[in-house]
Amino acid sequence: MATLKNIKGNNIQFLDSDPVEYIGTWASVASLNTARDNGASLGTTTAALAAGGWGPGLLDASEEWNGTAWSEGNELNTARSHFHGAGIQTSGVVAGGESPSVTNAVEKYNGTSWTTSTAYPASKASIGGLGASNTAAVFFGGAPTVSETYEFDGTNWTETNDMNTGRNDLAAAGTQTAGIAIGGNIPPRTDKTETYNGSTWTEVNAMNTAKNGLGASTQGTTTSTLSFGGSVPPGTAKTESWDGSSWTEVNDLSTARYDIGGSGNSNKSALAFFGGTPPTTTATEEFSFPAVTATTLNEGDMWFNSSSSALKGYGVSVPTGTFSSGGNTNSEHLDAAAGGATQSSFMIIAGYPNLTIVEQYDGSSWTEVGDVNTTRQLGGASAQAPAPTMLFFGGNPAPGRALTELYDGTSWSEKADLNTPRDYSGGGAGTSTAALCVGGYGSPAAYLTVTESWDGTSWTEVNDLNAARYGGATGGSQASARCVAGAPPGSVGDKNEGWDGTSWTEQTENSDNSAGRAGFGDNKDSFVVASGNSTAEAEFWNGSSWTEVGTTAGSGQRINMGGGTTSAGIIGKCSGPTPQAKSTEEFNCDTAVLTVTTS
């Protein structure tokens, strides 16, 4: 008899509490003494400075953060708002702003008091600033749309090369020789990012969301910086992490806000403070990761929680998924076919009007690949075909109703025909060498129960569906598939059948009687059906019952337009005005701590 240790391959840990996920999160900490927005901010996560701003009214108050609480410090010489700072708490500098007219005033901070210094070369508001100290700083940009850059050595200002894109109300981080400028307002607001090497600016990959009035971990680096908050509009809680090559969305702020202040050391350690939602706020939040001594979660881990006397594991939890945009295809594919084993191998094939165009998704964008040989729509495709292969079968008009084509990664070639010509088949299950074609609409006009199995060379009729239908949401493998819903509406819209490699079995009906639904999943006992003519809901089948898992962007026909796995699926839309018929959506499940049931 197998034991858990034999199966798992190692001892199960006994822990007093569950491990924690090693991700960064925001937590509220002690508030500022004075509510404000559009102030200057600088410093690290444990030693930050907030100066000036709008409260309402122009402020000269500055406050220091010691890692635990804010304390009031000496006032600025010039009350102002819409300005930025550079440096650290014991060696900082601020420049420009509105006081209330636009000013060129510069002040340095030594950890105790502010001293007026050499004026900025021009009166500007909303300038960006970065640097390690008040003797090695860089200021740039500004309102209305400025690209000029000036370095400050503690006494003198020296102009260097302009930014590639002039802007104001931006965030920045880093040092005089390795800095990064983020977002801002051109107008309109921008997602552009540029790095500075001490001489010139270089445009790098943009943020995921364009915004201005955002904050950053000001002592971050060109390989490790966090940006947060800002105006989209309205105010946003979105946080993005920079790793030196690209931005990744991470956990949101607790409070959405713009015209925000920030400080910090990297993309793993930051402080967000003040800002407007409106009104202005004193709220302060700290971004951090679990301590290095914490027991952290790794997918596939198992342990026994002695406090709750439960065996637990960490892995993908279905149903806990959400839908998000998969981007738009290049062409509108009405009544197309679609399939693919993963999101990054998903294909949308041909469609109306008179298309031979095929597009493939790489996880972020759509690219046209080789065209099919025969124009058609309402065909089927192999739901679990791995890249770069795909099987495409059936569809109208004739002679496409029996036609089969195989994609080898470069081009499509015609293969053996279906035995029963059809369109509106229920998509397909399996791969390009082991597939199923399920149901459909035959000629003369008839709803079909016919199922055919593909062995890589030819089609063979196998046992029929119990309920005749076309457009059933179908997925899984040749040996374990599921077909749900379909048309005619009101007749089979809620029907649910599972295929065990030999026959179809009717099981618990789906709660929504809607035609035009999309399906995707690993097998007959792990399957998601989504959207439809009259619903935006998605439901998960676990082998015995249905559970709601999320909502798509809207209802609408998605016949045959599903692919991927139960935890990482993707659907397309096959009807509706442009750009609706270009839209696709990803379905992704989160990892979670799960209680393991044993018997």
C-alpha cells in the first residue's frame, strides 16, 4: 500500500502555523501629522522626509520618518506645492514648485534645518528629481512640457542632455549616474520610462498603466524600483515593480491616491505617504516582503498544521480564478474556430467574412501565422494541441464541412475528411494527433449527436452524444472530455455530458441555459464553461458539481472559442461589432493554501 511519504517523496513538516507566500504587500503604518498632497518626498524606507505641499493652502511644514513614526521638523523657508526632492533625510534638496506662482527656489536639508541654495536655472513646477545626496542630484522635466536636465553638485547647476520625452508630474529614483524617470504628464499622461547614466537618457520598457502624480521608492536603482499610486484617472492603488528590464504589476496600495509621496530602497522596500483621493490624506503605507527567517510557501509543498490538526498543501486553487483582457486580435474573426493547450499556444482560425487568416497568442500579443487553405467559419479545433501544431476541421461553406487541415508550425496541409460533414461542431477535444469532433449541425439541416475520433491519420465514428446539439462548449482530451450547453437554446443550453474514452454520460446540468458558450479544461472532471449569448458568468465542474468562478467582460457568442487549462484558460469572442469580435480574455487561478482530505 502506498503511503503519503512514498508519494510525496519526503517527510511532511509539522508546523505551528501555515507558511507565508513570499510576495510584497502594503501595510498601514503611523500616519503623518499634517494631511497634504503635491509635496516633496525623499529618503529611504526607514528614514524618509515629507516637505511642503497643499493642505489645503500652501505648506512649509516638513516631517521626518524614523521607521516607526513621523515627527515634525523645521519648516521650509518657502512654502510651496507641486515640487520634488532628491537625496536622503540627512542630505536632501528640493527645487521649484508653486508658491503660489511658479518659483525657482532651491533648498537643502541637513537632517535638521533647511538652507536656501543656488536657484534652479528656470522657474518650474512639477520637476522630477533623484540622487544620493544634496551634492549629487539630478532634476529634469517640469510643467508645462519640459525635457531639460540639470545636475546639482551642492552649489552649481550644470545642464546635461535632454530627456527623450518632455514631461511633468513624474516619479523618479536612483542616483546621479544611474537614475530612472517614470510616467508623468506630457500631456496626456504617459507610461514611458527612461534611465539616466550620468550623461544621457535612454527609453526602456513602459509601465503597464499610464499615470501621473505617482510615487516611487526614491533610493531604488535602475534594476530594482517600485512605483505606486497616481492618476489614471481617477486615483489608483496600482503598484508596479521594475526589475531592470520590465514592469510587473504587484499588490495594490490599500488606499488609491494621486499626487503621492514616496521613498524607499528597492522594489521590495518602499514607503507611500500623503496624496489626494480627494481629500488630502495623512495615510502612510509600507511595502515589504516576509522576513528572511519566515517559512515561505512553494508550490507543491505539504505540511501538517499542528494548531488546526490539518494536513495542508500549497498549489493552484480552482475555483479562485479571474478573467482579464488577453488583448485584441489583429483581424476580426467572426464565427472562427479556436484551440490550444496553453494560453501561449492559443490560436484563432479563419472565420467570417471569407477569412483564411490564423492568429496565435504568445501570452501578451497576437501574431498572424500561416493561413489555412480553404476559407470557412464555424469549424472546430483541437482544444489541447501543443504549440506549434493545430488540427482544424469542419465548418461552412461547402466543401469545408468535412475538410480537415493540420498545422505543423509553418503551414497547413489537408488531411482525411470527417465522415459526417458539419459546421458548428462543439469545438474539439484532444491534440492534433488524438482529437474528438463533437456534435454540430449537418446537412440536410439537423442537430447532430455524432462524435468522431482522430488518430493522426483518419476519423472514426465512436459513440454518440446523448443530446443532439451544435456549438457545445467542448474541451479536455481524447480519452477524457466534456461537452456543455449548445443550441438550440432552451433545449440543450444547460446539458452537461462527460466522455470517458468510450461513451458519453449525462451529468448534473449547468445552471445557465445559454447557447454560444466557450469551454476549456484539463479533462472531463476539471472543466470551465464561460460566457454565452445571455450570460457573462463562468462555472467550474469538479467531476460532480458546478461552482461559479468569475465573470467575463460581457456576454456574447464564444462558440468553439476556448483553450488552455482549467487554471490558465483563454477565450475569444466570435460575434458582435468591432472591436468586440477581436477581444479575448485570459482566465487565471491563484495559488492558495488548501486543506488536504485523506481517507
